[in-house]
Amino acid sequence: MLFWREIGAITLAQNWAYTELTNSNLFRITHQIDNQPPDALRAVIGQETEDIVFDRRLMGYKLGAVEGQLIVMPEGVSERRLAVQRLDRVVGTNWTIKIEELIDLAINLPLPISEVEGLEAELAEKAIASEVESALEQKAPTIHNHDISSINGLESALEQKAITSEVESALLDKAPTVHGHQISDVTGLEVELSEKAIASEVEAALAGKAPTVHGHQISDVTGLEAELAEKAIASEVEAALLAKAPTVHGHGISDVTGLGAELAEKAIASEVVIALAGKAATVHGHAIGDVTGLQTALNEKAIASEVITALAGKAAIVHGHEPAEITGLTELIESLQPRSNVVTSSTMPLDPFPGLIWHEMNTNNLVESWVFLNNEWLSITKHSVPLAAPNSTIGATANYVIPIDFRYDYLFSEVILHCDYNTSTMNATNNWQLILSTQSAGSVIFNSEAILEDNISKIFEINSLHSFNAGERINILFQKNGTAPNIRMGVLLNYRLVRK
């Protein structure tokens, strides 16, 4: 026989709802609705610990059925709650489920009296052992004797009885003690026998019955609860006993029909008293230390007042939140809203996001197109500045400057260099090199070092960001080292603008 304990009765909703904490793995679920739904009802059930719902599985409404769910608790978790949530959008039908856990009596005993169905009512109607013992002390022992004079009217009754010799004489005309009769000689016997069961049939019928000594739950015995309700209450029995014969009176065993046979089958009162002396009273108590493991179990439980205090600061199982109350939710919702990634305006966009393109306008004319990357506005257009030597062929160091727009930072991406020596007599000492730097700060933007190849076009990557102040410029230096030959040189400087 399985034993179940209710851990939650929940009306399903769109929010998660939770049962009591449980460490069981097998659960019984009973469904109930208050109205026939127009469509299928659907829900999900899972496990929850530390506000994390996992091991989710779908669940449907089972009309008039009790279903079982095997939900195995993961290793490393001592207890958790079951979580349920309604998924359908059916309106007008309330769906309630009762969730019960299978309890292990070896672990969960002792159970409180209130959790054993019908036990409190049955105990209330039973006699108290001490009261029964007190009442029995006023009664005569089962086996006792009386003097003839102790029995009211016995002496006079005996005087009216026949003398033995006279009886014997009279018995001479009577049938012997052991004699027989035909069934028909005994008035009414044939009718009585026809109403009795045949022994062999009784034995056959008893073969399929329970042993004489066996047990039942009250609910297992049909009508027992009703019968118990009709039985006498101990106090009423005691009142009835007051109307019976006093404690001191006498009877011969033979005076009481069948008493000898009955006495042979009964327990001796002194033995019953001795046996009862070693038993606990019907109503009794225990110290915590008398109950094995109770103190340890109580130590592991929370104190009710502390739990109430802790729960006072917690939200209800079913509760809601405004988006602003959930960290990052408002930003997440906004980020999920479709947004245009192109803006055309004369002012810088507010709250830009990576990948946003801004066409900056000035009096309806395009100034520049920008893309927002790495928290900076980077020009989409790649600008180029051609830097040529002063003459088609130069033989000495030469330099000149180009102005810059200090309103922007410059992201120099690469230098494309072309040079052509008139002769191939260049080496590590005698050569040309190109140096780009800022004036007047003197920060080097690019240094080609010694150019030893003849007739080359080469790309040098820079990827260097520079910020300029008003009045600064870029200095281009064609530097001759040693006795390098004359050279033809051209340079293309590529960059993108970055808004400050």
C-alpha cells in the first residue's frame, strides 16, 4: 500500500507556481476544471532550485484521471520544489491540480495523528485505559466463589430441590443419560437442521477466507466506520455497569449457561493486569529523547518564527514585476525593437549603437558619412592625399607640409610608396627614406626606413590614430642618406576621419 502526502494545490496561471520543498521522485497529480474548455489545455511541469527551473516537460489536462509523474531529483541536490506554469491561452476555464508526493514510511514516520485519516475521531471515542482498569477494580475476578448464604435465595431454593435417592428412584423410569433419538422424535429439530450449514460446505467456504488473526485498516472493512459510530462510548458503559450486580455476590459456575466453556477460552485477569502493567496508557506522551532520531530531525528544521521573519521580506510565489524592476530588461526590450541603422541629420545622433550610419548634412549638402564603431564615429569615405617629390627627379633631401582639419582625429590606414632610382647603386648607407611626422609636435606617423629596392610600388600599413590641435600640420620628408643616387618618388597617404 502506497502512502501519499499533499505538497501543493495550485490553480495554474501564466506565471510559475511552486509546491512545498520535496525530496521524493514519484508524484501523483489530480486534475480539476470548473468549466469545459473550448480548446486543449496545456501546461509545463519542472523542477526548481535557487530560482532556476529545469527538467521541464509538457503536461495536458486529464479528464477524471489521476496521473503519475516520475521526476528524478538530480545528484547533489538535497531537496527542491516542483514548478508548474500554464501555457494555453484558453479564457474562462480555471485549471487546478493537486500534487502529492510518495512518502517512505521508513523515513517519514512517525506521522502526526492529524495526517492519519480518521485516527483522531477514532481515538476520541475510545475508552481511556486507566479508567477501564479503575472500573474493573470494582468488579469480581472472572474466577471466584460464593457461599450458599452469599447467593440470595439459594438456600431456600435448595430446600425445595429433590433428595438424591428420590431422584434416583424417579430416574429408573427415565431414559439413560446416553441415549439416542430419531430426528423426527425431537420436536422442531428437522426444521432447525434444514436451516443450518453443512460442515463440509462451511469448511470449503472458510478455505477462501482470511486467517483468524489478521489486520485491517478501518477503511478496509466495509461499514466498520458506521458500526464504530454506533458502539457504546466508555462513559456510557460505565453508567450501565452501575446498574449491574454489586462487586460482592455469588454464582455457581453451573448456574451460568455455558460459563464453564467460556471460562476455558478466556484470559486470566491477573495475567491481563500484568501484561497491561508493561504497556503505555492510551493517552501518554514522550520526551524528545525517547523518539529515535527526533532531536536530530528537529535540529535540521527551521524555527517557525525565523521562517516567518525571513518570508516577510520575500515576494509571494505568484507575483509580477514592472520592466524597470528587472535589471537590464528595459534595455533588452529596446534593443529588440526594430531600429533604422541609417540616420540623416545635421546633428550627431543620440545613443548611437554599433553599425549605425550617419549622413551628416549641412544646409542640405552632404558633409560626411560616418559609421559608429568601437564607440567612435569613423568616416565611411577613405580619403587620400597624394604626396609627390618637388621635382620629377630629386638629388637632395626635400620636405614640405600639408594642412589638416583639427576638428577631426585622423586614422591613418596605409602609405602607398613608389620610387625609381636612376641607378642601382644603393645600399644600407647610401639610400633614400620617407618620413611622415606632425609639426610642431614632431610625432612620427610613418618611417619607411632605408628604401633599398629599385623601381618598386609598395604598400605600408599604418593603422595609427592621431589627434591634432589648431595650427598643426603634417610634414613630408624625402630624406637622402649618404651618396644615394637621384630618385623619382611618389606617395599616396590614405586615412579616415574620426569625429572628436
